[in-house]
Amino acid sequence: MMNPKEETGMDIITVIVTALAAGAAAGLKPTAERVITDAYAGLKALIQRKYAQVDLTALENRPESATIRTSVAGDLAHAGAAGDQELLTRAKALIDAVEQYDRETMRAIGVDLEEVKAAYLKVQNVTAEGTGVQVRKAEFTEGIDIREVQAGQWRNSPNA
């Protein structure tokens, strides 16, 4: 099982929003695995129950939008979701399901961080059709380690 905090350096809100975007994107496909749609529905229901003021409609309609993901992340942070371990557990389960049953969706999303303050950032083994890793307005006191990132239209390149 993926441990996002240790393996990628992602904060809890980023993990949750990544899971929501991945679940929404995978769920839009007619061939989505039931395990993904069930995990997404469970995560969404938990957010609606605990953080009713967070609107997921735009993210469900455009899960590929970094701007919308950033907005939802801000809403979740403002609502106090950053310390919610139950939410984090469900988000990790959804990410694991998407990674297992629909890797193409995870490839399209990549890692997108904004306004992160942490001691250290470690991101590795990212494959994305769009931007692989994007970090904006961030502070890291001890360093950054980003490795093995494949991004862009790599599937269409003659060397792929």
C-alpha cells in the first residue's frame, strides 16, 4: 500500500485531492472497476458528511484541472480536513485502487503541489502524460529530492 507522506512527501490535503481527482477521472470511464467507483463514493460521502461546505462538483466535472484541484485543496484545508486520519485512510485506499486497476488515470494526474511548507520534499517514480511534478510557492528547509520523473507526451514519442 502506498504511504504518500513517506514516499512522495505529499501532505494530507494533497493526498486527498489527488485521490478525489483520480477517482473522479477513473469513474468517468465506462469501464471503471467497481472497486474504484466504490472507494470514490465512500470518500466523497465521508467528505459530504464531515465537510459539507466543500463542493466537489467542479472537480468531478474536470478532475484534470490543476486550478480546480488547488481550489478544492484550499477548501478542505480551510474546513480542517488536514488532520483527518479517517479521510486520509480512505484517500490512500482510493489511490491504491486506481493504481492497481487504472494506472492510465494516475499517469495523467502527476504531482501538483502549491503553498507547501515542509522540512523536506521527496518525490519519485512519477509518470504523467501532462506535467510530471509541479511545485509553486513552496518552502523546504532541508531540501528537495525529485527522481525518476517521466512527463509529457512520452507515449507518443518515437522512443517510447
